[in-house]
Amino acid sequence: MFRSKIIIDLNAICDNYISIQKYVGGKTEVSAVLKANAYGLGAKFIAPKLYDVGCRHFWVAYLSEAMVLREVLPYDVDIYVLQGFESNDVNLLKRHKITQVINSKDEFDLISGYDLPIVLFVETGLNRLGLKENEIEQIIDKIKNEDIRYIISHLACSGDTDNKYNSIQKDNFNDFLSKIRQYKPNVKASLAASDGIFLEFGDYCYDLVRPGIALYGFSNGKKQSFLKNAISFESKVLQKYTIPKNTPVGYGNAYITNKSSTKIALVSAGYADGIPYQLSNCGFVAFGEYSAPIIGKVSMDLVTCDVTNIPDELTNPGCTAIFFNDYFLLSDIGSLIKEPVSRILSGFKLNSNRIEISYIG
């Protein structure tokens, strides 16, 4: 009775994919980033739905994730592995038609000559993975002999539309492209992930975009009004009681009641389920159309709310408590605690027996 539930709207995810495709126009393809089990939401359920609405390019972090997708996707789909390559992966890549992203000269040297399609990730300023300029110079003569599907990179500040670093990275990316296209004139390019899609009227979109969190209705920067929320999270009220003024609540006495009487509802979810600890004393939980402030610290499996001003029929034990849905958005929580939506979403423990997963569509 008191388990939490996350509801994933597959139709909304597909609608978001279609909306992004309309936004970028016909010259740019839209792919899907489903790494970390589609942000924990179930890649094997989401990928086939995206395939049904036209997605033919999927990105994951590891080869093991690619193998999961290959089990549920036809072979006319391209699956790309973003990181980690060893020479003993070659047979799996060939057998299952999986494309490796190359992030260093060492990786390029390992895969060169195997007649496999590859993607080159170039370092333009994020300073994580990626081929540096001197590494490109060292392999440039060999590039013409390889089947290179895309040149890609990743933006550091795309969530900040006014940040000049975006244009610096785009210029760096164009420099890489011009050098590589001397040897591979028709090689395609991809720079934008979710936030980058919406920068400067599509100037960052190139041949393909790689939305991840945007597929679920969010971006870590400005919210796009045409994207639908695809995820809801709710739990149940476990207990309710009234306490007097000047009563401490929760660990460390982090909250002291300041009303003559405060009606408390204990909700059966906490940071073990993915509720951000930063919501302690600053977040809210919704009951119907009402919102109740979280008081005290978020504990491992409980959240305490002040429901003094909310009708009893909405807050009694067994009633539904909403952390986010179509009206109380996950992006609002992200703004409140200054955390990216993708990080919050990935924190929900969907593989445990504490949370029921329900798919719509």
C-alpha cells in the first residue's frame, strides 16, 4: 500500500521526439540518448516506442547498454557506444552492428583497419573525453581509410543561452570539421544534445542532434513550452498527527514549529528512493491541487510535510502525495535546489522493490 510509484508516459516521450524533429527541420535527424538505462526509466521499453515514430539512431554509454538495446531494436537501427573501447570488443561490434565512438588516438589505433564504422568525438572545450587537436593531426592521414559516420562533440554551457563559451566551442568544432573534411568531405556532424538544440535558432544542430533529458519534457536550461512532461512520481501518506508550537521535527531538530498547532503528514518516500536531500526544509509535496512544504530533513525513507492548511480528505493515511507530475514539474525542483533535472531523475531507485514502475502507452 505504501510503496512509491513512478509513472512513465511513453506517448509523451514519442510526442516530444516528433516535436523536436519538427523544430530542427528536415535537414537534421533526431536521435535518442538512452544511456544509464534511459536515465533509469527503462531503455528496453522506451527504445521500441521511439523506433515506431521514426528514430533510427540511439546513443548509450557502454557496450553492455548497447547489447540491451539490440535485443529490442531491429538491425536497421544504428546504436552508438559513447565511451570505452578495447580491441576484444571488435567481434561484438561487428556481430551486433554497433558503432563505437572513438575518444582518443589510442582507441583509434586499436580499431583502425577492422573495417568497422566509427564516430570521432573531438574535444572542443568541455575537457572530458575526446580527441585533442594534436591527436587529430597524428591520425589525419589514416582517416580517409576509415568508415567515419559522424564527427561529434559536446557543449559545456548549453543550458546558459547567453554564455559566449557556446560560440567558442562551435568555432572549435567547425575548425575540426574543416580539417577532417579535407580527407572525408561528406562526413556528417553532431554537436547539440538537449539544450544545444535550442541555441540560436538551430545554429548548433548540424546533421544530427542527440536529445536525452529533452525526450522526457525537460532541459537543464530554458523550458521549451512545446515539450510534454513524461514522468510523474507519487507516494502515500503513512501517518498524520498534530503537534504544538515550538516542537522540533526530524533529525537534528532542523525545523521548529512556529504555529499554535501544526498538522504533520509523513510521506513514505525519502532519499533512498531518490528524493533529493536538498529538499530538506525547502521543497514541497502536492496533495491534489494543494502544495505542502517539506519541514525538517528528508530522511532515508520518509518526508515530513506541513499539511495544516490542506483538507483532511487529501492528506489522511493512504492518500496520494505527489512529488512531481504534469503540474508540479521536476524542472521546478531542479530550479529550487540548483541541480540538473537529469541528475535528479537518475537518482530514483527504479530497480528496487520500493518503487512500482507504471508505463502509459
